Amino acid sequence: SLKNMHELAMASSIVDAILNTAKKNDAIKVTEAVLEVGDMTMLNPEQLRFMMSILSEDTMLEDAEIIINMIPIEIECESCGFQGESRTDENQDHLMAVARCPECENTQVHVIKGQECNVKTIKIEKEDE
């Protein structure tokens, strides 16, 4: 499905980003990676972790602990001025969630948080100097 392709693409770009950073820092192993994933991305953390583990086989990311922090959606409503957390329309057909104002139901909202898909920190091992 399109959703799985989306998740696989995201997992793949995260793995690449971690490995690139690790290589730049002369790592021999990545022991931990902390990700920030916004609810707007519609990514399922378990699914993401599973795909990352497959993609990181035979790399220095293999066996690393993957910590995924989900970031709730925060919006500012252009209609009523509400600012704060919003729930998404749970329509699984969309790759991106639709954010809606919890006060006035408007979808004309400015998303402040919740679209992230970042590697926040990684822990690495280097060869003994």
C-alpha cells in the first residue's frame, strides 16, 4: 500500500541520516538513536522501528536501541485563534493527517508542531584511540 511505501521511505531516510552522522564522527557502532516523530506524519512507531531494524541489518546501526518520541500536533487556528493541541482526522487513506481546530472544527490551521521526523540524538562507539 501507499502508506507502507511512505513508512518505508521515511525509515530509509532516517537510517541514512543516522549512518551519515555516525560516519562523520568516526563511529564503529551506533548504540542508540532518539527520533522525534510528529503525529501529523501518520507514522506508526512500531512499524517504523521494525522497518528500521530490517534496513539496518549488517550496518553499524544493527542492534541499536531506537527510541521514538511522538510529538503531538499543535496548531494555531486561522479562524478562531485557538492555539494548542489538536487531534487529527483518523483517515488512514491519507499519507498526511488533516489537522483540525478542536474549538471550531476548521481545517484552516497553522501547524506549529507535529510534522517532525528528525533524528534528535545518537550515541556512538568509536575505536579506542
